[in-house]
Amino acid sequence: MKEILGVQDLDLKGKRVFLRVDFNVPLKESNGEWSVADDTRIQGALPCLEYIMSQGGRCVLASHLGRPKGKPNPKYSLEPVARALSEKIGKDVILTDDCIGDGARGLSHRLRNGEVMLLENLRFHEEEEANSPDFAARLAELCDVYVTDAFGSLHRAHASTSALPRSVAVRGIGQLVQKELQYLEPLRSGPARPFVLIMGGAKVSDKIGVLEQFMPKVDRVIIGGAMAYAFLRAMGYGVGRSFCQDDQVKLAARLLKSAEARGVQVVLPVDHVVTPSLDNTVGVSTTENVEIPADKMAVDIGPKSIAKFGEALAGAETIFWNGPMGVFETPAFAHGTFELARLIAETTARKLVGGGDSAAAIAEAGFESKFDFISTGGGATLEYLEGKELPGLRAMETRVSA
């Protein structure tokens, strides 16, 4: 059996602890100064960080931010994150000029028990995304212990998530990663049934692995958002100018056959909110039925669909939701997604959400407290649920025992 230790299993006192976090947060600019627009991911890292500090660890935080393409770029500096984090924990957070080199190494050795430093953006070096062993070795100079609490980055074989932990003998996972595994693993192994899977978003290809993986375990599948138009086209319905690619239709047809063979009910929209274009909120209307007019595009589910989806949720023991029901970023097209959040929140099922836009919609609709678990993982969540091996999780294995 391969073993992965938790941060609570490690001796941290007086040790330099490299804590890989996900501080890839949205930023906003005001009067020439950048600040954190949404601190959810910073909040998520606090339990692990505070535990390390409480145990006398010397914390070396590391994260990526944005896509600086392997070169230093002030736009993607973690300086605003360092300021926000300092306010959260009530103590100074030292931000390094670079994530490797003499400066960072010297600062790591001068840290005292309970102190915190934050390395500048890991992606300022192209070697990070290349999973360079040499780059990982230079990061390893900064620590005695490695802890990852960045579940959303574990599906990437990057230097800080894959090569580095393999070169640090003492390593473990933080509370955030532990919680993700605690809630997601039962979904993979055998969720309580009836199990309702809800998929939205744009592309069938992004979700096909999850859909195929869950076919033997799921009772009903609700499909909304742009994904639904591929399924409707596969069934012979007109979808007008709605986003729908030919290759997605073929995938949808395959999944419909698989569902039929297994006796799984696939629930699709029966009416739609439509508009002549995404920037036209004046010409918005709702269709009478499933057919979408040739000169319109669907941007949300209609009231009949909301009611039908609510019926499909009745009696569920487990619900997993990933992907919005429409272009919810535009208020005029958000009603279906928000109503679905409300319907799920009102059930007595175990309710789990796959991060990303769904999590943002739930927060905006005010139902966060009604859900059992909201994943921080995005792509990592979907890959884990597909049954794929996450490189960053594999790298955390400490030994193999009989």
C-alpha cells in the first residue's frame, strides 16, 4: 500500500517548510496599484499555514500566478498577495525578489520559528512548467520539509509539484488537499445512491472522461449549458446559432448510447433563453419548446427546464455539479444557474461541487453554506474523478509497505 502522510504527521519545529499553495488569485487595479480581487484561495491556505506556524515551522510559501510565459513580469508579481496574506495572519510576510538563488536561500536560513516568507512567482522561470530537475534542486535548497496544499495544481507535472517533492525526504499533504480527497474519493469508489450527476459548461470533450467514468455508478445525468446543445443536436433537434461543434455532437451521441445501454436517465433542457447575440440583452426571449430558432443562440435554460431539473433531483442521496447552465457572468443570462443552485441547496442529498464557475455561481447566489463541499480543484478535480493519476499526488507517496 502506498502511503501519503498528512502535515500533522510531520515534525515541523525549527524546520524550513516549503508550502506549495494555490495563490493564483484574480487581481484588480486601482490608481496604478494592484490588489487581490478575490481572496478565497488565500483563505483556503490559512489552516495549513497557521498549523505550520503553530508547530514552530519556518514557512516558505510558493505559488504561481497567471501565465507570465517563463519570464519576470511585474503584472504577475505576488506582491499584492503578500500584502493581503500579511493582513490575514497579522504578521509580516517577506516577499523574495526571485524564487531561487542566493537571496531566497539566505532568507530561508534566516527565518525564525513561526515566520513566513513568500517566494516570487514560480512561473517567472520556464523551468517550472518544464518540470526541470535542476530547477527543483534549487528550490530544494530552501527547505527541509515539503508540504503541498495546492490541490488545483496536482494534475500538473511541474517542478514545484512533481520533481521537488520527490527530492525532499520528508513530505506531506496539507488540510485542504486532505479535505478534497476525503470528499472526492467516495465519489470515485461508490457514492450513495440515487446519484445525480450535473454537467454544464461549454465542451463535452472536457467532461467526457467524468461522464464515462460515472456511467456505472450514476442514476441520472442532468446536462445544461453549451454542452446540452451537442446532445440535442445528436437527438435531431435544431440548436440555431448556439455554440456547438461537430466533434462534440459525435461524443454526445456516443454518451447517449452508453447511458441507454446502462439504463441511466439523461435529462436535457426542454426550453431555452435565447438572444440574437451575446451582447444583446434587449432581444432576449424564451422558447416554447426544445427547438432553438435558426437566427438565435441559447444562453440559459428556461423555466420548464428548471422545473424538470428540479424533478430529477428529487430523492437523490448524492449530487455532484460541475459547470453553469448558461452564460451566467451576464446577469440577464444567470437565472437558470442560480435557480439550479437553489434547487440543489434545498435537497437533503450530500451536495458536492466541482469548483470553477459552479463555485463562483453558488457564492454569488448565496448558497455556499448549504453545500457539503465545494472543490478548489477545477481541472484537477475532474481528472481525479476520471480516475486519472495526478502527478503531484503521486509524488507525495512516501513508501510502499506490504
